[in-house]
Amino acid sequence: MSPFPTTGSAAAEPEVAERIRDLNTRYHDGAAAQYDHKWGIDWGDVGADQVRQKLEKLLGKPLPTFGRSLEIGAGTGYFTLHMLKAGIVGSAVATDISPGMIAALEKNAAEQGLQVEALVADAERLPFEDESFDLVLGHAVLHHIPDLERAFSEFHRVLKPGGAILFAGEPSRNGDRIAVVPKRAADRVSPLWRRAIKARPAEHGHDDGGAENHALESQVDVHAFVPAELRAPIDAAGFQKVDVRGEELAANWFGWFNRGLEASARDEDVPWGWKMYAFKGYLFFQKVDRRLLEGRLPAGIFYNLMVVARKRG
């Protein structure tokens, strides 16, 4: 668990906030080289479809297009690059607090033949002029930011009147607790599973840049949200039409159980057939969530929260 508070205030004390920023920079620098492999990031049709589905949940069909976008905590570029390829944004700026992630993003953009302005920047102190963007977005980033009130104030400042913000992949507090069940189950049965597939135990921290960097992972997540707490700093910044939704429940259980098993073994020892079963099973349960559960159950019980809002104008 993170040593930092994950409930209540959207802002950490200044000294704590600076330590959070430093830990996030160091961890993500170390994880950058293996990040796409660790999280199974896909640059083909499957990845494009995943991004489109998330955007459609927040923005509806047909998807609108945006002139200039800004991604916060862009990592290796998964969202921004897929949006550029699909023509959802005309031009894109991608920021991250980690120089290592920005280097990986630039490499991915070059391999995809895409033009993107990428730079190291702190979400709470954005180096852009007022009203510079039509869209501000992020995926799995808000829970890393120590001062959310300041960050959303910055998002509001750089957004043009009538522009939108959207964020997805944010852990819900109840969903995070529920996810402990499949994670613990995987931990208990992983020795038997490895024996059955004849796999050796994983080298600790291999996918995170080594054991030292792996030890930082539990310290970089500083928020787990209930919908009202996620909404509060967005309302305070002056946004309108704020909509917080839940995403993934069955897929979360299935995904974390199988990911826990796979993480316990060396990657080269896990059979291709197993990887395809886990991958296709996760996509199947995503469909179950999307068609049967999302929009019908309270947002807070899902593993992830998503939010969309507009700036007045």
C-alpha cells in the first residue's frame, strides 16, 4: 500500500506532494523501457478499438473530433497516438512527469509515423498559454497527482471555452478493495499453476526496471476514488456537465486473477495458448461489463472510474 493518504482531501501537504512527484518520476523512468510489454499495450487494431470504446462511453457516437489535444501523464503514448491515427484529434501535445516515458513515447510515435509534440511537464504547472487546447485528457494518471485541485485548475486554464476534459482508468476505492480478492486467489494458486505449465518463478521486478524500481510501485498511487471525491476538484475548477461513470467489473476479476498468475512466472515460460486464452477472455468479459453491467450498477463498485466535463462557453 502507498504510504500516502488515499482518502479525503484532493491535495497533499507540500513536502509530501514533492516526494510523490519525485517517486513517480523515478518509478516511471525505470519502468518506461518495459512498460508496453508489461501492460500488453497494442498498437494495432485491438489497441485502436480499446481506445475508441473508452472514448465512445464518454463522448457518445459518432465520436466528435478535436483540433488540438493535450494528454496529461501520457506515458508511452497509447491514447494520444491512437487518437491521432484515427483522426479524432488534428494535432496533439503529450506530457509526462517522466523523461523516460517521453523518450519511449517519441520512439513509438516515430515507429507509427506520427507527429506529436512531447515534453516533460508537471500536471500542476503546465507550460502552456491560456485557452490553448480543445481537449485535455488522460488515462490512469489522476491517481498519481498529489494536488488534484491545482491540476484541474490548470486543465481549466489551458482549455478553450466549450472544450472538454476526459479521464479514464482511475481506480475506484471499492473496486480497488474488490480487486484484492482475485489478486490473493492468484497468489495462492500460482505455485500449482507454474508447476502445471512447467514455468520457473519470475525474476522479481523484471518488468519494472529491476527490484529497486519494483519496490517503488506501491508508493506512486496516492488516490483511490469514490465518484463524489473525483468530482469535487472538477466542480471546484469551474467545469460544467461533469459525468463520472464506472468501467470494468467482471473483466477486472478475470484480468487480475490471470495477470497475477502470469506475473508469478517468467514470461518466456508462459505458453502462447495461455496468453491468448487470458487476452481473449479479458476482451469477452469487457463485453459483458459493457452490455450488461456498466450504466446499470453504481459507478463506485467498478474497478475503474471515468469522467468527462466541459468548460463553459
